[in-house]
Amino acid sequence: MSQWFPVSDLAKTLVKEHAREPTPPPSRLIGLASLDGTPGRLLDCLTKYSKAGLAAIKPSSSSNVSTPLRRFQRDFENKVRALPSVHGTLDAKCVATKIQDLGISLDTKFLSWGSSGFDLSLLKNWLPAEGFDNVLPAGQNLCLLLLEFRANVDRVLGRECFRGRSFPLGLPTLFRVVFGEDDPLVGKNHHAVVDAMQLSLLAIVFIDLCRPPKKRLYWDGKAVKGLRPPHKRQSSLEAPLSSTSLEKRARTE
């Protein structure tokens, strides 16, 4: 596979920072659990809003939300709150304290798998509403890794490589393709820790693909080597490109 190139200025900075040395393994990255399940530098919790904080961030147009959508939001919240979390349910003060304890500052660079910074904005809007300002960095310190992958995948594979359209880059779909059907993290998305681990691993792959092919550490031309425990996987990336099952997953994920 040809060399990839970062698009945004922040992505260029991240790639440059790791140009001459291996990217740290996932257990050293903020927002992850180590691969053997031992908590590392991790913040995994459910949120507890105060009445004042909830009122401050409640959209003024919430009364216009349709009943089915409101029901979907409630059901989704109940599903998320039923998932286990390392730190349980925390209020804004505890979240702000843990963020600071993790060494996150106004200079910290964040990664997100999305086309906008909406997910991080929820946290950034909540903390000030609860009285905790200057905890998280400004928006320019957010790298939208999805857009970096989209630009390079479309450039390398074209925009009609997957049944006449661009290859699907939903996080569950892409992680399955890159790391294999039987990776322990596959199929466990929409759980914050799992999503964070997958995002971090794909960030390492992206940085590796931005190296000249002969200097790559993990990508051998067909698969990723040395980042995950050994497990059965597909022989290459070509097979999923024409997989009907992958197409169905891409629509549902």
C-alpha cells in the first residue's frame, strides 16, 4: 500500500511527533485500558448531572423533539447506563478531578472518530455548566481521525471501490477489517472503553501508514502485526471489500 499523508495540521503534528520513534502501545495512552484488562491511564464512567447543570445544557428546542426520537434517546441512555464502568457514576467535580489527575491539560491533543467534534463538545459544555472551566483544550486540539482515513482511503482505493461507493468507515466496520473478525474487541462497540481502544489502535495504524512503506513498524502490506495478541484473522484486506456480510454490518453500524 502506498504511503498515506495527514490532512489536518494537527494530524501532521501527530505524525511528525512519532516520525522517528515507535508509537506507544495502547496501554500507555490516555482513555484506555491495557490489553490484558488491567486499568491504566483510564477514565471510564457514567455521568451524574446536577439540576443546575442539566438545565444549563438542555437545548431550548428540546420540546420540539418528536416522541419516537425522545423514546429512542431514553432507551439508548438506559442501555448505556446498564454497561459496566471502571469508575462508576461520577459528578462533574469528580470527572474534572480525574481529568486533571490523568495529566490532561489545555495543551492535550484529542482524537475522535467522527466528522465533527460533537462528542467532545458534550463534555466541554457540561463541565463549565457545572462550574468547572478551563479543564479541556480548545477545539483546534481535536484531530478527527475519521476524516484523515476518509481522505487517504478515497485517494488510494477510489470513491467507488465498494459496490460503486466509498468504502464504509464506521468504527466497528473498519476495526473489523483491519484487525480481523476474531479480534477480542470486535463487535463490542458503543462501550466507551472499547471505542477508545479501537480508536487508539487505528491511530497507531494511521501514523504507521504515513511512514514510507519500508520504514513501517506494524503494517506488513496486508495486515497489522505486533499490536494485538495473536488471533485468527482474514488473510488480507481484499476479501472484506467484496463481502456481503460486511456490507450489511456497515449499514447497521
